[in-house]
Amino acid sequence: DVKVTQSSRYLVKRTGEKVFLECVQDMDHENMFWYRQDPGLGLRLIYFSYDVKMKEKGDIPEGYSVSREKKERFSLILESASTNQTSMYLCASSLRGISYNEQFFGPGTRLTVL
Amino acid sequence: AQKVTQAQTEISVVEKEDVTLDCVYETRDTTYYLFWYKQPPSGELVFLIRRNSFDEQNEISGRYSWNFQKSTSSFNFTITASQVVDSAVYFCALSEEGTYKYIFGTGTRLKVLA
């Protein structure tokens, strides 16, 4: 059974903390994605990676960075967390081929920044 | 510009009723892909269907059916004889050929009452 796992389901952090969200997939997918989900806004792409050490900004990259040192792992980093980054964060992966292939999602991390 | 509109924010039905979730999209490309995903309370988006722009055949899978009409730029999803387990948030998404980005709608929350 294919799997995308995320390190935490729930996370509470304080303003100004550095936050790491980890995502691991076991499907040998080339593409990995980080989304943010907010009520009434749907899913918005933060960053995309199409290979190890390769990344591209999505629609809302400000305040975030990413790291992909291994094919199966894609990390989202909040350098200095702020309250407006309280949200649900979803990781996804897909085969190379971009537009046609469906994305497989992890269960999400609900982050609260106090 | 790309856009996906799911005008229905929330729908409530009684079990065994049929329900249709609307999806209207905008794109200037002639080649594109449309997707439906289900997000149950567990949080993980589950892929339901993919359609490419050259295939307007309707599709049926068990109690689920999809109606793709290019003339009205719509890709609607019907659940026949709804069940409580269908309760979830449903997302429609668009991807254009040659891009990695999905454009998600804001989602429709379906509540099926016993």
C-alpha cells in the first residue's frame, strides 16, 4: 500500500520558533509538494520539488523554506513561526510527468502557532 | 488564468439521497486534466478520478459518477444513494499540460445524515 507519512498530526509552537515539518514517501516518486489548507481557501501550493536538492516556489512561499536531501524525504521549514502560519499542512508526492499524474497525500499536520 | 470554482460550500443530505457536487473551471489551454479528491475526517486527500480534456465520456464507478462538459467548463460529481461514509470534503482540481501545479477549488463539505 502506497504511503505518504508526515512526522506529526498536531503541533503547537510559539511565535518566533523554528519549525520543521517532515514528509516521507515510500513510492519512489520524483515529485513532492507542500500545501497549506485553510478554510475557504482550499489548498495552496507552498513549494514543489522535482528531484533531490531541486525546488521551486509555489504560490505562497513567503516565510517558508524547504529541503530535499533524499528522494523520499521533503521537509518544510518555518524559519520564525508566526501566528498567521497556523494552518493545516499537507504533503503530497507524484511520479515524474507532472500534470497528468495524480498526487498522493499524507494525513496532514495541524500546526498552531501561539 | 486558471481557476476552479466549487460554489457549494456545504451540502447536507439524508442517507440514500442522490447528491451532485458542482465544479466549474477556467483555463485557456486546450490540453488539461481535471481531478476529484475526497478528504475524509482523517485528513488525507484520496484520489477519486482523473479526466483529460479530450475525453468527455462520462464515467461511472459504483455509486459515483462524473459528468464532464467542455461546453460549460464543468466537471460535476454525483453520488447515488449516499451513505454516511461519504461524509467528507470533496475537492476538484485542474492541471494544465506541462505544469506541475494543481489549481484546487475551495472544496465542498458533504454531510450525509443517517
